[in-house]
Amino acid sequence: MNQVNELGRLTRDPETRYSAEGKAVSRFTLAVNMPNNKAEFFPVVAFDKLGEFCEKHLKKGRQVVVSGSLHNNDWEKDGQKHRQTEIIAKNIYFADSKPQDAAGGSEPADDGFMNIPDGIDEELPFN
């Protein structure tokens, strides 16, 4: 069984490219806190619709859970062999609240619900 689940934060915005067939390939690095108070950094790759999701919704610093499998990527460059172990993402879940934008507000809600402004609590009939 090849399955991995990691909770961490993106170290940079995802880099998304498209194949000749128009399929998205999104790459980012996940920083995971370890029990020894150090961080491990895992490269993550997401394909197709999940890659498009990463491009649209993930940003540097966002906390996510990545569920997927490990894959060894081998290549040779300048006569030297290289190997990198990557997480091939199958699912990505948000693990934090919506991020704040530069002005201090939250992202616009696209869930069909209106944001309730601060200080209106005393006017609500169900308090």
C-alpha cells in the first residue's frame, strides 16, 4: 500500500503548467512540522482538475492536508543521476480558515452566503 497524508503549509504559490492536451500539472512544496521542532519539505504534484484547483485556490502560507502516494522521480543531468521523492496528490483539503488579503479582509465568499459585517450582532433577532 502506497498512501501518504501530510498536514503542512505551502512554501510558495503553486506553479501550474498545461500539457499539449490542455491538462494541468501543478507543483508546490509542503512544509510539515516534525516532532523534533524541525520542518520537512515535500514536493507535491497535482494533475488535471486537482491541478486546476491548486492554481485557483492555493497560495503561499495556506495550510492544507495532502493525501496521495509517493513516487520516485529519477533523471540524469550532466552525467549524474538524481532522485526526488514526490507526493502525487489525490486529494487536497483546506486545514485553516480563509486567508486574509492584503487589506485585512477575507476572500470574497463564493458559497452563496453574504458576509455579515462586524458590529451588527445586537441587531440580529436570534442573539
